[in-house]
Amino acid sequence: MLRVVSLTLVILISAAATAAAEPQLGDDLAVCRDRQADAQARATACDNLLNADRLTGKDKAIALTVRGNTQINKRDYVHAIETLSMAVELDPDYVIALNLRGLAHERKGEEDLAMADYNLALQKRPTYGVPYNNRGVIQLRRGALQSAIDDFNMSIKYTPKFLLPWTNRARARTLLKDYDGAIADFAEAEKIDPTAPQVSGNRCITWGLMGKYDQAFADCNNLIERQPKNGFAINNRADVFMMKGDLDSALKDYNTVIQLYPNNVRAHSGRGQIYERRKDLAQARADYRSAAYSLTNYDELDVARARAIAQERLAALTPREQAAPTGRRVALVVGNGAYKNVHALPNPPRDAKLIASVLKDVGFQTVISVNDLTRDKFFQALKTFADEAEKADWAVVYYAGHGFEIGGVNYLVPVDAKLAADKDAETQAVALEQVIAAVGAARKVRLVILDACRDNPFAPTMQQTLSLKLVDKGFSNIEPGAGFMVVYAAKHGETAIDGEDGADSPFSTALAREIKVPKVEIRKLFDIVRDEVWSATKHEQQPFSYGSPPGREDFYFVAGK
């Protein structure tokens, strides 16, 4: 009898719990469906429903689309595409999911796939204004200005209260030198949202190109006063100073942006132009390299133009006639272990000493070996090395120490780094782009070796911001440009293993051994290192390589006879 009562109680309790849960699920469903709901509340409600596996059909497609949008905001484009693809599979006519998947593809650098999604969304709903704007942005970036304007016209026709097609059409008209038309578009946008940064920030440039500098500075200054750390606005003001011929003020603004955002492509490109005008060609080349060798696949229009200028000027200023005899090889070896604000790493200085010794043994003319670099010392070492790389055929950087990825950017961690929040990474750590820029000065082999896929030591206490994705382990996968090779000690999401009892790490041990073997081509060498580490760590660590040296020539650490 007791068992029956107990069972009855269990059933009653279970039923009560289910009944209590149902209203919550109902509330969540209403919020998840509501496109006017608070974005965070809607995302939470949709996630609750998906996690409870209580949705099917169109409702599940809606919830997945909301989740995909959240992933886009966190710059997690790979998972966003996967999530939104599931939504489209559930509801092929759900154009919001198609448009968002297109946006994720676009941000990932996959413009053709993005265009396909935008086109499909418009095929299914020709009056949907948002994909017209997004497609127009790609046309604008590609330089197809009239096609871009046609798309912005359609977006305005079907969504006249949508701010972005107005400001984007104004930008396109500015490029076509239809300045009056651009100013008229900005005025219409201002009626929709008088405080929108897209209005004053972009109109600043249009006024500048018209030679109306007072209006230009009024717009830029207004935005900067409201948002003192808005790098876009400060760059635009610097550009207007350049138009006016006030190089000192322009330089001050570019320096401000670089201090706030050390990897800013536009600021480095603009500053490089100033140094070039002032005949400081070494500094100009350094800035152009920083702007030219970025690892992101997606650029805003202004960034793409700035990068193109940097690449063009860097090629023009490369001192070919000063190049050293063929075969000069230089290396920078960094071992960061004595961290001040997180746990120290005993292995990196030992690993760095091993690799530096081997590179000297195989004939590298210059090997700069440094340990325990603060951020300032790290940048100083990269600058010194870039000067050496300009005179070399090979430039190699080996780094051992803490490293991680935040918001799609890979960072190496100086020993004095102190990251309270993920947004501090750019001003506390050293972006991989800066290392790529340093080796980029070499004529043939540009190689970066990262023995740094260790756990993010700041993760337990680091504050996360909504717009950035925080990775606890390792680096993200990147695709360097042609002629570059980046080698990771462990693939994305894995952690490199230190040596036991004071021994060198499995990766540095294998690398040091294989570098000395004659007549092993560099691409093959890293395949061999990968296999050796995979075996030595019992399949716990697998090195990974991206990019490659120029394809028409073989390269050897030891050429043999």
C-alpha cells in the first residue's frame, strides 16, 4: 500500500511540475514569435524552447532564426550558418532566415553564397526591402556603383523607414561625385533617426569632398563628442584633415585610433600616407604592412579601400634594389612564460631556446631570441624584426606562450597583459595580424609558428560582452594571404601539451628534429611534424598549417648537397 501511495505522489508531483512548466513554455512561445519583443528576452525565450525540444515546423524555424541572429552578433558565423540552414530546411519560404544566412556568409567573406541567399529571399518575396540593401552593399564593395544604387532604390521603395539604404545610397552617390544627391539622402535618413551615427559619420566625408570643411568637422565632431572612442568617426575626421592639407591634425587623429585600436586598417593606411609624404619611408612601409596583411575575410567599404591603398603603396615602396643576396634568412623567437597576472608557463623559454639554437645551426644569418616580453617590448621586437625582414628572403617568427582567440581575432599574450573583459584584448595583447605584418616584409618565405594553443588563462574571470565571442581554448582557424604560412602547434579548439619534468614540448621537440633533416621541403616538413606530434601525444594534439609559401619554388631549412 505504501508503494502505491508513493507512486501516486510521484505521479502527482510530476504532473504538477509539468503543469507549472506549461505556462512558462506558452509565455516563451509568445515572446519568441514576437518580432517587436526585446531582443535579449526574445533570444532567451527561443533558446528555452529549443533546449526543451518542444518546437516543430515553422515555430522551430523562427526560434532557430533568432538563435542564428544572436550568433551573427557574436561573430560566430560558422554556427550561425548551420543554425539558419536548419531553419531554412524546416521552412524553405522563411525569407528572414535566408536573409540572415546571407548576412552570415557575407561576414564570413563568402560573398557569392551571400548573394545567392539574398537573391533567393527576393525571389520568394520581391517586396522584402532588407535583402535589397544587403545585396547593394556587396555591389558597393565590388565597385558596381549603379547596381548598388538600383538595389538601394528598391530597398527604399519597399522599406522607406529603413535607415541603412538611405545612408548607403548616399555613400554610393558620394563615390559617383553626386554630392547634392548624397546630402539629400542623408537629410532623409536624419528624419528617420536624427542621432544615427551612420548619418553624421558618413556625411562628414561627403562635406569634406565638397570642400565644405566647416560642415564636415561639425558632423564628425558632433559624433566624436557623443562617442569619444568611435574609431570610424575619428578616422573620417582624419581623412577630412588630409583633404584640407592639415597633416599634423590628421596624424594626431590616426595616432588616437591606433592607440585605441592597434589593428585598425584605415588608421595605419592613412598614417602611412602621411609618413610617405614626409619621406619617412621606413615608417610608411611599416604602417602599410599593418594595413595590408589583415586576416579578416570581410571588410566594410572604407576598410577595403584603405587596404587596397596600403597594398599598392607597399608594393611601390618595397626597396627591391636594397635586397640582400638570395638566401638571407632571419628569425624572431619569442618565449613568454613569466606571466604577471595569470599562471606562469615554464616551457616557453626552454622551447624558444631550443628553436633559436636550431635555426642558428641551419644557417639563419639573424636570429633574434627574446623571452618574457611585455606588450611594449613585444611591439618593439616586431618593429626591429620587420626592418631585418625587409632585407631577407625568409622571415620566420616562432612564438611560445599563452594565446587565444576573441571575436574572430587571434592574440598572443604579453607577460604584463591584464584582461578584465574580452574587449580589452586589442589594447592588452598582440594581434596575430601584427606578426603577419612583420614577416610580410620578406621576399619569399613568410612563416609564423605558434606553439601557443593553450587554455585562455583569463577566461574564468574575464567579463564577456554581447558582441564578441570568447574562446577558452586555442586559436581560430585563419587563412593568410598568398605567400604566407601559419603553423599551429595544435588545431583549433585543442590545447598544446607541455613537456613533462622539464622536457621540451612535443611540438618543439619534433620541429627542432625535423628542421635539421636535409632536403625536406618546408610544406612536407610540417606534415611530418604533425604526424610525429600526433603519435607522440597519443592522438591528443594535432598541429595544423594554413597557407603556403609561393608555389613555383621549393624551400628547405637544410638544402643538402
